[in-house]
Amino acid sequence: MKILVISSMLKDRHKEQILGIAKKYNAEVCFAGAEGEAPEAFAEPDVIYGFGMQMAKTQKSLKWLCVPSAGVDYLMKPGVFANEACLLSNSSGAYGVSIAEHMIATSLMMMRRLTEFYEETLDSHWGKPRAQRSLWGSRITVLGTGDIGQCFARRAKAFEPAKITGINRSGNCPDPVFDKVMSVDALDEILPETDLLAMSLPDTPMTRGILTRERLWSLPEGAFVVNVGRGSAIDEEALADCLEADHLAGAALDVFQKEPLPKESRLWKTKGMLITPHVAGNLTLEYTLDKNVAMFCEDLVNFAEGKPLKYGVDRKKGY
């Protein structure tokens, strides 16, 4: 078995971790900083851990692609895999800590109006106190109750909100952090009772455009929106209209329908908009990188022993 690891971020301890498992199964491992740097001997690997999309398109011998991202919408298009039977796994479960912290941070930045104070300090201006909001007593709705949504809810719970409601496909979630969990069919019912809407949805046919103009306007006046899932979930023009009309108090977006966000996008200048360039997750946090590698190693054992992948992607569901 030949394993190609494509990453420029792995530390020596990560490489040793992978090599240790590979040795148990007589597998060869090659580490490359980028896809085009793989040597000829690994031109047709059995396994790729990393962003090996170009090789996946051409190598019919590829048996398993493990990507270090949580979202896999870019791999759901026709023609991505030369071998349609190639297994696909992702790293959903590695990013909860990092992204949940980002969600808490941006929520507090908006509610405590920290961006306004910061902008004033850039002009050496000593600002005046102004009305602020709090996570305490807020009605929080978490749209998407996977690893990220659960991690966020557990952290938000410490701020003693009025309630935290989870929304997902089934209406069930094993994590008791939610005061109640409802199916997505109840979204129109819960939005008017939401002070903070925290979104962490994958990109699927069901989630695209889920936050429509009508649903945005159904949120209470002064509500906040945080989105760290996929930009396709929100009507961006409608969101900008709601902010400009002072219906919503703020929106923190880390993801957008088109990335990088075009310079001509009105979102850059929209009042109450907090923009970050898709940096809530990534592998920039050491914990995330360690967890990511550990998950691959766990499934490498499963793959070598012919067992189902623990972090395998259901291509019909898109996650």
C-alpha cells in the first residue's frame, strides 16, 4: 500500500505518528508539500491524505482520499474521481474547538460593539459608553447541530442564555446542551424567537438558500446572525438590506457565496457587517492539526484492516 501525504503544515511528530501506523501494515509513505511535488514512485498512490483533487481526477487506482477539511461540497461534483468507487473521508470533528471560539468571539464583538470602539481608537478618539447587548439572557438558535454547533452551544451555555435551541434534519441530538432540538421544518417557528442565529451548515441541496429574505425579516428587530458553515446558505443581498434598514443589529460572516469576496461586493460597506476571510477553522490552531492527523491515523487502521471508515462521507447526503 502506498500512502501520499500532501501537506506543508505537518510537524515531525505528525509524520512519525503516520509512519508508525504505516509500518504496522507494511505500507510506504511519502510526504509532499504540494500535489505536484509527489515523486514518480508515488504517482499512483492507493491513499491520499491531503488536498489531492487533481490526482483523484486522473488516478483510477486511488482507493481512498482523506481530505483535511470538514466541508466536502467541492468534491461532490461529477468527474471529481476517476475511480467512482474511491472512498472519501473528511475531517469533520476536528474543527469544533477552533470554530466555536470564533463564533463566541464574533458574537461578543458585535453585541459589545467592540468593532466600533476599535475603529474610534484608530483615530485616537476616546469614545463614549453606548448601549450594548449580552449573550446572557439571549435566545440562541443553533442551525446545524454537528460537531461545530455542539461545541459552540457548550461554550455559549456558560454565558447563561435564556435558552439554546438546536435545529437539524432529524430534530434529535445526543448532546444535552440544547434546551430543545427541533427539525428544520420548525425553522419558521423558531426564527421570530431568536436573538442570535448561529449557523454551521454544510453545503447540500437542502441547506442552499435556507436563510431566505422572508426568514431574515422574520428574525426579531435587533437580532444577530453568525455564519461559519457555507455562504450558500444565506441570501446575501437580503441580509445586507436587513442590516442597512436596521432590522438586524449585526452579522458576522466567515463564509460567502463567492470566495474570496469580490472587492465590488456591497457586503464590505454594509453597516453592522463583520467580515472574516474564511479563517474560523483551517489548520492554524495546533489542537486542530493534532486532531486532524489523529483522525486520519484512526481511519488508516480501519482502511488497512478492511473496516468501514469512521469519518467516511456519505456522498448522497454530501457530508
